[in-house]
Amino acid sequence: MLKIIVTRVGEALVALLLMSLVIFLLSRLTGDPVALLLGDGATEADKAKLTQDLGLDQPLPIQYLTFLGDALTGDFGTSVTAGSQPALQLVLARLPASLSLAAVALVFTVTIGILFGVLAAIRRNSAVDIAARLIALVGQSVPSFWLGIVLMYIFAVQLGWLPTSGYGQWQHYVLPAATLGLFTLAAITRLVRSSMLEALGSEYIKLARIKGLSEAVVIWKHALANSLIPVITFMGTFFAVMITGAVIVETVFSWPGIGRLAYESILSRDFPVVQTVVLVITSLFILANLAVDLLYVLVDPRMRSRG
Amino acid sequence: MVDATTASPWRGSRILSGAGNLWRSLDWPLRIASALLILFVIVAVFGPWLTPYDPLTGSLRARLVPPAWQEGGSWAHPFGTDRLGRDILSRIIAGARISLTVCVMVIAIAGAIGTAVGTAAGYFGGWTDRVLMRLVDLALSFPVILLALLLGAISGPSFANIIIVISLVLWSQYARMARGETLKIRNEDYVDLARTSGLSDVKIIWRHILPNIAPALIVIATLQIGVVIVLEASLSFLGVGVPPPAPSWGSMVADGRSYIASAWWLCIVPGSAILLTVMAVNLVGDALADRINPALRGRNI
């Protein structure tokens, strides 16, 4: 068991290192920040000085090693556009908004998705089942940027129940979390429904019924427990979808999170911030997958013996 | 005196009756989805001959005309016009062509790269496998939109770039599937036989491996069409996709966003076009996946 954990953590670290290299190379390709920073009126001497200050005159491998060394000590450079604030500080300040939004969305989608999936499976072809299948289909098809705008139009502009954008109170969470969560809700509903249907036809459920257990215990304890394993398998993917979706949803709702920061810094070619924010997002990504892997080993005893 | 039609069936009628049987075997949602999909392809292919107006130029006297069923609308512009007086129906039709072109190109490019990498990794094994799969894992663990956004910002918005960007993001799924399927069959007798008879590795892969793993790859391709459409629309919405004035559905939504309170149709019509197309694609894709390879059910997450 310890061996599996060490291997997984090692793999995650290698992935992180490779990712830092990719991010470094990609952000070096996004264009010349010097020309962008100084504008057209700059003299050659100004350009040369800034190039030197930013360390851009060094060969690429040196630049990468410097970047890596600085990153390990928590120094990601200063933002080029936002008044030379430290990039890491800028990103960390935006992190709570994104994480709280993802958490709210995830908790709601998991709860509602499981409920919907189970009800759809035990009342097959009923109104609940049809509704669940419709949600699954629409949720996996609707583009989130458009869903956000439509929800904003209906609930904020037309009905005036919720604010269009902003951050701080619980009302602000409703629309972005719904937009962010619908895809995952659809996926969980679908997963739980199909694995519940499979479980309900299995031998151990027959046995549980023969033993005379109440229907509620059979469904909510025995069948559901086994149906949740695929949900856990995809938990990393769901978290990834949430972080990725954050770029679009945060842009639509002007949410002050790292998704919008990523978008803005990429468009303004703010190298240090781009590197930091993408690295933070991919680290979250890798950490989530690692957590899921480890959780899996804990939850499913069959996984413990495998390498 | 054998009935002439059964003795020598006319080929066209056989195809037609085959299509008829297929149609009858579908349930209603699938029939609607298939019809929508066929409509999408027809509109995309024959778009330039179907558009009632030029999708790129509008008349400023007809700005922000509402759809025909709204007050103030007219059937001259069934879905209304945008802020430059361009006919929305014409732009939707032209947008379908963009969507379909991107889909076909991306699936061809991503499919070719992914299949090549995956079969090579599965067939040769060892170090080739380890290195290539590390690369695939890396590509799979990078947040899709973020990678596309970065690449899009690097390359600048252009039609060719968006195809390359989306292909770079999606090839890894084919690679993983192709590797798994190749591993299953690479030690089959007929592959061994081909090897001992002196056929080159490339020829073995081409003649014996590829035809056998094709169904699984076709399933991935169908399940990916919806993803490609949404990704293209999302990138165009964020301004790093198909550059204006080309009427990508995503950039149409972006254009209409600031008019949502006064002219809702600018946003709602192109968005509905995306939703309906992707829903149809997903329904048909799921059904196809079920028929070709039931084991893949539920993979479409």
C-alpha cells in the first residue's frame, strides 16, 4: 500500500516538472513582451535594457533553470502589467474566489446528481427518468459561455431575482455555480443512473432482498455504495472540468478568480502571471488526480493489491 | 416466373429500403437528432447557395431587426438582424460551414496523429511505448481550454490556427484508445504470421492492425464531434478562435452579449444553433457507439 502511494506521488511530481517545462516554453512563444510593454515610441536602448532586466537575453535553458529555481523558492517574478505586483501574490489573492465557486458547484452537483441518478434508475422510464436523461443530454451539449448568458438574461435581467455579476454574497454564487456545474451534474446523473441499473440487476442485490432487508436499505446502502465507485473514478475529471470551465464562466460573470486572471494575462501577454496561473491551475489538476488515485486505493480494497 | 424485383433488386432501392429499415429501428429522439444532423450537413455543404443575404455585409437601415415572430420583425429576416444589419439566418448558415469544416479537419488531423502515436506505442512497446505514453499523459493532464487559449494567443486568431490548436488538444484521446486496442491484437496469430512471413512493421500496422482497431477509433471520432463544435465556439467566443468578420457561432454569441437586454436574439439564436447541433451529434454518437462497441458506453464524459 505504501509502495503504491509513493509511486503515485512520484509520478505526480514528474508530471509537475514536465508541466513546468511545457508552460515555460509555451509562454516564451506567446510573443515579445518587451515590444508590448514599451509601445512603438521606445528606443533600442530602452528595449535592450528591459530585455536584460527581464532576463530575456539569456539562453533558453538558463532562463528555464532560473525560472525553476525561483519558482521553488516561491518567486514567480512580478506582473508586467498590474503595477509590478508579485505574480504569485496576484494569483493567490484570486484563488479563494475560484476554489469556493468550484466547491459550491461540486457539492451541489454531486448531491443532486446522485439523487437524480438513483431516482431515475429505480423508476425507469418515469417522468423523473426522462427528466434526468434530458438533463444529462442538455448538460453535456450546452456551451457554458452561452448557458451563463442565458441564465443571466432570465434570472438577473428579466426576473431580477439574482445579481448579474459580482462577488461577496451567497446570491452571487448561484448563477456561476449553476453554469459551472451543469456539465458535471449531467455526467454524474448519467454515471449513477447506469451503474445503479447495473447494480440493481446483480446477484448481491438479489441476496440483500432475499435476506429481507428493506427496499430503502437495499437501494441507498448496498446498491448505491457500489455505484459510487465510477463517480469517484471520474472525480478528478470533474474537478478538471470545473477548473477549466472556470476560465469561461468567470469571464462571463466577471468573477474575480484565477480563471479570468488566466484569460486576461494570456491576452495581455503578462508572462510571469501567465506562467504562475497556468502552473497553479495545472498543479491543482495534478493534485486532484493524485487525491482521487489515493482515495480510490482507500475506498476500493481490490485496488490495494495492484501496482 | 420469379418476381423481377426480388430476383435482381435494383441497387438504389436496396439502399433506400435499407435506410428505411434503419429509420424504423430508431426511436423518436434519435429520428429527430438524425434529421437535424442531416440538415446541419446539408446547410453546411450548400451554405453559399442557401444564404438569402450576404452573411458579411449588412444594411445599416435594417439594424437590430427582431425575429419574424416578434413585434417589429418581418419574414424578410426570419431570425432578425445584428447591430450591423447583417441577416442572422444567413450568418447561422455560414457559421454551420465553419463548424463542420473545423470538425472534419480536426478529426482528420487529431485522428491521424493520435492513431499513429497510439499504434506505434502499442505495437513496438518498450521504450517507444513509455516515452510516447508519457507525452500522451502530459497532453491529457493539461486543462483543455487553457492549452487552447495559450496556443490560440501564441498563434493569433486564424482559421488554420484554430484547427491546429484544437487538434493539438484532442489527439491524445485517439492515442490512448489506439494503443489499448493495438495491445489487444498485436500478439494474435494472424499478426505473428504476417511478421514471420517477412512483412515490414509499417505494412503490418497498415494492413492488419489498423482495420481491426478502426471501429473503436470511429467511436471516439463521433463522440468528439460535439466537443470540437463547443471548443471552437468557446475559443471564438473568447476572441482567440475564428477571426471576425467570419460568422462563427461562438463569435456571434460574443457579439450579441452586450445587447442581451435590448436584442436577445443576437445571443439566443446562434447559441440555440450550437445547442441543437451538439445535442443531435451526441444522441447519434451515443447510439452509434452503442452499436459499434457497447463496451465504450459511458466513456463520453
